Amino acid sequence: MIVPIKGFVEYKRREYCNDIECPVQVMMNKKEQGSADYNDLREVCVKDCLHTTYEFHHWLMEKGYLLVRPEK
């Protein structure tokens, strides 16, 4: 169960992709979600993302996101 942290917002799905105007995401935004064209583009994201985790991580830091996990 994910418990929100008061005073913070969670990362929204594809927020990074939309913010950097990823060309694949831009095309996906023009398609109907769940359509064959949309799903084909989604496969590009899943299997061959144009960006690296390094770029994503630094974008998160620039936007002020924190990565947290509960103590064990």
C-alpha cells in the first residue's frame, strides 16, 4: 500500500516524457489510448526508450522529486 507523504505530490505517469517532449510521447498523445497505433508506440517506450535512467534521474532531481521507501 502506498501512503502519500503530507505536503508532497507523487510523480505522475509519463510526466517526464511529456515535460521533455519526447517525440514518441508526442505521437502517443495524438492517438487513442488502447488503439493499435498507440500500443505500437508504447512498445517503443517499453523496449527501446530514447532516454536513459541517468537523464530521468537528473530530471527528477531538477524538479525537486525525492525517492523514498519505508524503513524495514
